[in-house]
Amino acid sequence: MAYSGSCHCGAVTFTVDADPPSEAMSCNCSHCGRKGFILTFVPVDQFRLDSGADQLTDYLFYKHAITHQFCKTCGTEAFALGKSPQGEMRAINLRCVPAIDIEALTIQKIDGASF
Ligand SMILES: [Zn+2]
């Protein structure tokens, strides 16, 4: 069952063509910590940007391995663009998916601060 998410103002919307995850990642790096992300990763072919391509602004830091994209109106980062050994991925900020109960997820803690 696919699930959908959006930025806060609703300009940026997306759909992930996969079942909602029961597990997700929380990372303590300087970026994830500030934004409070709860993340899951999906292959790019399961991700569809439904609206708001012209609203997205890129944010890059460190090795520029991940392209963080946030809505220029409301500032929300609903997802990011990255790569893995399996290919191009999308990191989904599950806090931007209303259908997902964050409190019910099994959270895997990533020590990104030490990377
Ligand atoms: Zn927005």
C-alpha cells in the first residue's frame, strides 16, 4: 500500500509506492538532530514527486553526498536525494507522512555524529 506525504504548506507532495515501514532511523548528526528527522530509505523508482518541483531549494553540506531539498515557502524538508550501493535512493522524512504513527515505529538510532 502506497503512502503519501507533504511539506507543511502543502506545495510539495510525494507518494512512495511501498508499504509504510514499521521501522525507521533517527540520526544524531548535526543536520538530522536539528531537523528532528525520522527517516526511511526507498529506491528512487518507488518515489514520485506529485507536486512542488519548482518550490524545492537544495541544501548541501559536508561531502555533498545527499541533496537535501526543502520547500522554499514553509522550510520543511520532506525528503532528500541520495545514493547507496544499490543505486539512487530517496530518504523520506516520516514526520511529513500523516498516515504514519511515529510513536509506533521501531526506531534504529544512527550515530551520525561520529561519522
Ligand atoms: Zn511548503
